[in-house]
Amino acid sequence: MSNSPVCPRCGKHVPSLSPGGLCPSCLMAAGLVGSEGGQQRTETYSPAGDGTSAKGFVPPEPSQLNEHFPQLEILELLGRGGMGAVYKARQPGLDRIVAVKILSPEFGADPAFAERFAREARAMARLSHPNIVAIHDFGVTNDLFYLIMEYVEGANLRQTIQTGELQPDEALAIVPQVCDALQYAHGLGVVHRDIKPENILLDKNGNVKIADFGLSKLLSDEQPETRLTGTHQVMGTVNYMAPEQIKGTHAVDHRADIYSLGVVFYEMLTGEVPMGRFEPPSRRVQIDVRLDEVVLRSLEREPDKRYQHASDVKTDLRGIASSSAIARESVAVEQGLEQSWLTWKSFASYFFAGVFLLLAIMKVTLQREISWTNVVGLTTCAGILSLLTCLWESWPYVPQLPWYKRRNWLPVLTPFLMLFFVGVFLTTRLWLPGTESLTLPPQKPMG
């Protein structure tokens, strides 16, 4: 009888080193989805706090941490994971809000894990970029390892995607910022290894902050024999991991982050994670088909076929966005010309209709011959009224503006304007000297 472990989901025998103890089919199908819907992690923690501890870690109450952090005022628990928990805190001396990440005591007691934490902290502290969550301090107090980080007020990308309101244009604004952060970190030899929506934070101004470079390792000074992750430990979240990460090979570099970014980009556009045989994004949502090439190239299984640098992804996206903007501007110009032509047609219609109507009114109501003075005056009135009407039609109604800048006051004033101009016309006739009359042919008696 085989002593190899079995998959807890389907009962199949699995390799002893299989991540999460799942067989390959369940591993890829379930993506290590926990019983409460949160994604379990293999020795990682997301500041977003999107899941419960895989090992039953119960984070202490904020009041219980006061003795560990006398320099801080612990306000509330933000989230927890298999590795530890994150709290919102205040630094009275600097009068600023920070996030405090603590390790589970279970892991802190492991010298190897403590070393990993120290390396993680040093790696993160080296990163100073507007799109990366900053590390203010790290250390150990009463056997409790901690990181004091920048606090980002806003939401993570997972929460934004779940609203179902993320538009392609918004995705095109988010991804280049992620590329900037990754390119900077990769230039310092730091690989994130766990790019996913939970680790992409959006502040209230729409700025992107990449959180939790805790799975990264310094490529510049790491030797194969001293790797902390090793070849048998899978670091990251399965649905977003590059194939070489899942295999646990040595050949994992910055291009794994580009693959993960491709998964996130696909999910931002379609609302789903690409798994198995998947369709290009443009077949699922109405977007520029050129984005398919960017996404699919990022998702190449072979690292050499992917984008080699995050900056290359940004360059291609900027090119697509620029050409799309030019195309939209061209369409807007064409629509503007068409609208202009329609406005002049409307003006002509109103003008001639107004002249005819006013002449008819003069003839019927005054019962007198129509002079050139009448024609000029009535034509002027009709032209002014026609112009005002066309301006009213072409002036967009914007309810957010103050009332005096909206379009809808013109209909109220139009009758008064008509009376005003007719009065001006009638008054002008009294001032102007008599001119040669334009006599209309006499009407034939009826009967």
C-alpha cells in the first residue's frame, strides 16, 4: 500500500511536495481556495487581509499590542493571514497613520523564518517609489517581528473588480503604474512573486500602490545554496503564478511578475482569471483588439517569449492609448463638423420660417402695406431669434453647473426676448423716415 499522501478533495495520490497537498487538477481548478472563500497562501500574507489564517492564527486585540508598541497607538485590525496580521496605527510623535504588520508567534519562533522576515524587511526598505508601499521601520519586540508600513487609504484592486464597474480605460490607467513599480523593483534585483489584485492598492486619488513585496528575494546577493524559498516551496498565489513558479524551478526571475501582471490585466478587462484554454479579452468585452497582443504576450508560458521588462508593457500600452486618443479626437472633430452643419441648417430653417411668420403677422394684424423698413426689421428680428434658438440646441445641458450656466434657462427667456425684439422693431419704425413701400399685389375679393 502506497504511503504517498492523497488529495483531500478528490482522493488521488499526490506528490509529497505538492502545494497545499492538492493534486495538479484540483490545484489548478481550485486555486487553493479556502473554505471561507478567501485564497490561502503558502507562507505569505497580503496587507489587504482577504482571508483567514491557514494555520488558525488568532491575531491579538489592538489593546493587547500596546505593551509591544509603546511608541504607537494601535487603532484597529485591518486584516489577517497565515503569516500574521496587519493593524492600523497612529504615530503620535509624527502625527501620521501607519500600518503595522506582525508575524504569527508560531513562525517567529522558527529561526529560518525569522531570517526570511529580516531579509524581506531589508528588501522592502530598499524600495522607495511612489507606486510602492513604503517601509518606515522593522524589527522585533518581545519575540514579535513587525513591519511599520505606509498606510494607504482606499481600496485594493480586488474590491474594485468585484464592483463590476471597472472600465477598460481605468485598467489602462492602472497597469502602467504597476509597470513603473515593477520596473523600479526589478532594477534593484527585487522580484515581487505575488502580484495579484489584493496586493494592488488604489488610493482615493486613483494612484496605485504595490503592497507586500514580502515574497521577494534579493537576486543580487542570493546564492543557490542559501535560497530561503528553496526549490520545493511554492511562493505566491496559484491563480496568478507563472508556470515556472508552480514547477518550483530555479529559473524564476522578474519575468514571473510580468506573467502575474498579465493575469491581473486579463481579469481587469474580463472579470475572470485566465485558466486552461481561454479566449482573448476582445472576444469577451469590447476593447481595442491590440490589447489582446499585450495580454497574451504577457501570459506566454515560456519566459523568453514574454515581455522581458515591465517597461516594455507600459510602452506598448501607452502607444495603444495614444493612438486610441487620436482616433477619438478625429471622430470628435468629424462629429463637431457634422453638428456645425446641422446647426446652420437649423438656423436657415428658423430664419426663413421666422421672416415668413412675422411678415404674415404684420400683414394680417396691421392690414397695411409692407415697406422695406418692415422687411429689414422683421428679418433682423427673425435672424436674432433663430440664432438664439440654434445656440440653445447646441449648448449642452450640464446639471452639475450653477443654474446661470445651464442651458435650460433659455426656454424661459425666449418668449420675453421675442416680445423685446418685436417691441424694438415697432419702436424703430416710428423713428425711421418713410421709405419706398414694397407694395404687395391686391387681394382679389372673395365670392
